[in-house]
Amino acid sequence: MREIRQHGSEGGGAGRPALPTPMAIRDHFLVQLNGQYQGGATGETFNYEGKTDILIRDGDRNVFIAECKIWKGETELLKAVDQILAYLHWRDTKA
């Protein structure tokens, strides 16, 4: 969490720890994923009809698509699922 807090914050103030931003969370995961996938993980990548926060490709196939969000309740969760589904192409089989 220390690394995430150093990249950016959201909220905080008056003695409360700052929350990491979705961009800081994405960057943290990209570092780890690129260590495993030899640089194959990308951020803010165009895919079908939008940009996804994290995309891992193997050749010409998407093997992982993710959005980084801060929990704000069920309504926002459903919006995030709809957002990811909009990025998927019928060839994406790991949704």
C-alpha cells in the first residue's frame, strides 16, 4: 500500500490516510504483471469499443481484461461490469 499511496491519493485529510486512485492501483498491478508477462501487460489500452485499464495479450488474443475501481457500492459495481462488457469482442473468451 505504501507504493500505491506514493503515486496518488483520493480523499484523505484531517488524519485520515489517503485512498489510492484507480490510476495508482492500475500502475501498481502493471508493474507486477509485466514482471510475469515480460512486458505484455498494458494500461489504458484501446480494445474493441473503449479503453481498458489493464490488458494482457498473447499473440493476437486478449487473455485478461481489467478495470481498476474504488468500491462505491453495488450500483457502481454494475456500471463497471457493463463497462468491461462493452470492451469485449466476441473473440474474447476469458470474460
